Amino acid sequence: MTKALQASAIAPANIAFIKYWGRKDAQLRLPANDSISMNLGGIETKTSVKFSPDLQQDTLTINGEPASSKERSRVSRFLDTIRNLSEFKYFASVDSHNNFPKGTGIASSASGFAALTVAATAALGLEFSERELSQLARLGSGSACRSIPDGFVEWKTANLHQDSYAYSLFPADHWDIVDVIAIVDAKEKKYSSSQGHEAAVKSPFFAARQEYLVSQTARLKDALERKDFSTFGECLEQETINFQSVIMTSQPAIYYWNPTTMAIILFVQQLREQGLAVYFSIDAGPNVHLIVEQKNVETLKRELGKIEGIAQLMVAPPAPGARVVSN
Ligand code: DP6
């Protein structure tokens, strides 16, 4: 009997403190700039992959439902890359489960492609290093390469495929900060991240952003290392607004926010004036990531109860990266 070519993996989503936005090479997903992130504990994708000579094509389910043909062909193209590295050329059935809503600005493509990379390579018996897994995951979705290593992560830009990967700066237990995510809209967004990356480079502010990021990334990294929460938070908000300015001035212009997004930004300023140390970050979507020290999570949650339009709160501590799990 031939060995079953199957495996399962879990990978966390991640929140970028310094954002990946704009690419040098769209095909290879080589980013315009370095980025820094934190893996989100409990916000995960679990993916099971089974390669079989009996299949006539790749199949994909997401949360138990057949995926769209667009999603299936993106996954299928990615599996081709992995099949090219293996002696087995079989099609695969892929079952993926997220424990968070799809297309909300919480990066389902990051956890999704990180889990797929680890599960598919394990199923085929490919023994890759963390660096190789991260390079590979990047080809599926850029931010996925940051969901492979542990805890607080940096992804370097480069001109060649083999030089652009993510690695852990600090393990998950380095700092007990928490991401409290205010879900204000769980609908699919109008512009995907991929469209956003294309549009970004046409913003008149894009070049200025690249220049700004050199010192800003160094400042944020230093504050992260020293666990200096107020400097870290300041850097985080400055970076978010710089990134959002590029989004809103790109061609086409993209507006991901809704009125609740803005209400939370103003509320965060008010909370700080009242003495609660909390800072926001926003990705390509309307939801707001509120970063606080662990000791302030309950107070923040109570305060957020005063804001109308928040559908759900998710609380995520720093977490380890992607890993194989039993089926
Ligand atoms: C705003 O990784 O989703 O979340 O490479 O096209 O899959 P693709 O893009 P993706 O972009 C993520 C953008 C972001 C910022 C970030 O996570 O760094």
C-alpha cells in the first residue's frame, strides 16, 4: 500500500506594525519595503491537504463550502509550485477552516497560505527549513511568509526570490501586549489587497513613504526590543496613517474605512487623554486593531462597549508560527 500523502497544519493570522503595501515584483510577491508583524494567537487557519492519484483536479473548501473558482485557481497555481519541488505530481484536495470572518482586513490569506504551505510540503515529505517555508508561503500571499516564524517577525525585501523571507525577531513571550480587534464590518471588501498593491505605487506619496519607512522601521523595532510601549504605540499610529494616506491617494483611490472606524480612532485619542495607554493600527479594511498591554485588556473592552457599530471584539496575544498538527 502506498503511504497516504496527507498532512494538516495550523497557522496564525498576523498584524503588521510596519505594513507591506506595494511590490517590486508582483509575480514573485517581492515587497517594496521591509515589514514587521506579530502573530495573532487564537486567530488561525487549519488546513488539511491530501494528494491523490485518484483526483482529476485540485479541490478546495473553505469553512466547509466549495471555494470560488478564483480562490481555487490561486491555490492550484500555488500547489503547482510545490508539486514542481516534489517527485509526486498528483492533484490535491484542500480543506481550510478559519475561525474568523473572511475578507475583513484580518489577513485570511496570510494564515491560509502559511497553513497550506506547511501542510502541503509535509504531505509530500518535503523537509524544508523555516526560511524555505517562509519564501514559499510568500509566493502564495506576501503576508503569509510572516505567519511561518514565531512571535514578532520581520520580513525583508530583496531583489531575488531566495533572499526575501521572514524570521522571528522575538519569541511570542517577549512582550505581553495584546491585539484587541474591533470588527466593524465583516463583509468582503471591494478592493482586494492584490489590487491595493498595484494601485499603491501610483500614489504621489508612495516614494515619500519608502523614504520615511527607513527610519520609522528602525524606530519601531528599537521600541519593540526595549518594550517601550508609548514610543512603540506612537510609531504604530504614525505608520498606520502614513500607509492609509497612500491607500486613499492611490489610483484608483481606495477608502476602506467606515464611520465606526473613524469613531474608534477619535475614541482611542480620548482614552489616552484619560490615561489608558492604547494605540490603533488599521490594515486594508475597516476593522481597528487596538494594541494594549495585557493588564489593560478588560478596561479597554469595557470602554469599547460605549461605541456603536462594533459587531464583535477578538482578543489576540502574540503567538507561535505555523506548525504541523495531527489530522
Ligand atoms: C494591508 O499579503 O494580502 O495586510 O501578497 O497580494 O496576497 P498579497 O497581499 P497581502 O497584503 C497584506 C497587506 C496588509 C499589510 C500587511 O499585512 O503587511
